[in-house]
Amino acid sequence: MYSRPVALVTGSSRGIGAGIAAELARHQFAVAVNYYRSPQPAAELVAQIEAEGGSAVALQGNVGLGMDRERLISQTLEKFGRLDVLVNNAGITSPGRRDVLEATEESWDEVFDTNLKGPFFLAQRAAQAMIPLIGQKKIERGTIVNISSISAYAVSTNRPDYCIAKAGMQMMTWLLAARLADCGIRVYEICPGVIASDMTAPVREKYDRLIAEGLSPIRRWGQPSDVARAVVAVVSDAFPFTTGERINVDGGYHIRRL
Ligand code: NAP
């Protein structure tokens, strides 16, 4: 049984997830670094965490598949003997970014499997693992963090499946928060704004322009580290009387302005 708290971060081979995994490791978490198609960057992140004195393991798995979700939880428990934190970060944008009138069921299924069904059932499985660990006092509490998006409420007519799935994440957060509070598990939604990553690389120039024009009151790109620091804050004991909260990490984008 591992003495440090343990976090499983989905989709942490690159981008925001890699930033979250690295920051949690800096804060004494052992980290399960989940990747899907990118073993190399996941292995490099694990090596970097270990070089800094931390503990990590790279775990392959598609969060959209039940078998893979089961394996992610069981391999984390096999390696570290406990699970304190799940960060549901893995996500894809809408393949082909098709207009509402052209959207396909194939794209819908892929986005929903990865961005909503996977996170819900992984959270369910993680909670099933955490509850006995809390009962046996092997972990103090559990925390589930869902990485959603400003797309949960801001319309992009060329990414309907992505927006609808992210909107669903708020209800998912509330449902889990309400059900799991008595079990000692707190649940949060983090809503990033425009963050520099491979996902936003193809639309960089568009966002460069929008940010310069004042898209968000804080006129800069968000970085994976901005999201990572918010995750570390909610999994710490800084907010003991909260659950189900949405934390906006968006430079103030969510503020309506006239
Ligand atoms: P990214 O740079 O495209 O990285 C995506 C990560 O998710 C990769 O590590 C990838 O793993 C993993 N992944 C993709 N499909 C997966 C699957 N089926 N199973 C497991 N892992 C999978 O994306 P990002 O910008 O860091 O986004 C991370 C999260 O933040 C997403 O949920 C996204 O919706 C959300 N978000 C992003 C922004 C933004 O501006 N970038 C804003 C708001 C919210 P492999 O490389 O190993 O395949």
C-alpha cells in the first residue's frame, strides 16, 4: 500500500492532462498517466516525474471502452494499492468540425463515448474502488475532477456533439456530487477557456485574433499549467465544505459583458 495519495489522470500523455499529471506529482501525488495512442510522450512524462523524485506509471487505455476503463482502475490499484483522485481529462474535439446541419452520428458516437460516457462510467468505477478504501481508512477521502469546457455553455455551430457532451458534464458532476458526498467523495467540474494545446493548434490564428480583441478580460492564452493549478487546489483540503462546484479557468470569459 502506497503512502502517498494516488491520482489517475485520463488523457495525460499530452496537453492539459500532461500538465495536470506533472503538477499533481509536484504536490506529492503518485500518478497514473493514461494515454490512448501516444505511448512515447506518456513514457517521457513518467520518466520526468521519476527524475524529479516522484512516482508514476503509464497506462494505455481508451476511456470510451468499458474493458479499458476496468483495466485502468485495476492497474492503478495493482501498482499503488489505492486511488484518491480521478481526473476525467481525456477528450476529443468534434471530428471534421461539421455544421449542425451536416453533423454525423459517427462523430456524435465518438465524441460522446470519449467525452461523456467514458468519464461517467470511469467515475462510477473509481467511486466503487474509493468507497471501501475510505471505509477501511486506507484513504482519507476521494475526489473526482471533470474537465469540461466553456463549450458547455458557449455555442460553436460546427461542434454540436462536443458542446452537448460538455454541457452534460455539468449534470454528471452534480449527480456524482450529490450521490457521493455521504461516501466521502467530492466532485468538481473545471471549465477551461482557450488553452494552448494540440487541440487548439489548428485554430491558433483565429484565437490569437479573438484574444487580442478582448475575448476574455484577461487577454492571453490559457496554459495547461493554469488548469493544473486549479486541479491541485480542488484536490487539496482547501475547500472542505464544497462539492459539485464549477471552477472557471478561462481568464474571465464566462462574464457576460455589454
Ligand atoms: P489534446 O492536446 O488533444 O490532448 C488530448 C489527450 O486526450 C491526449 O493525451 C490523448 O491521448 C487523450 N485521449 C484522446 N482520446 C482518448 C481516449 N479515447 N482515451 C484516453 N485518452 C484519450 O487535448 P487538450 O487540449 O489537452 O484537452 C484536454 C481536455 O481539456 C479535453 O477534455 C478537452 O475537451 C478539454 N478542454 C480543452 C480546451 C483547450 O482549449 N485546449 C478548452 C476547454 C476544455 P493520446 O495522445 O495518447 O491518444
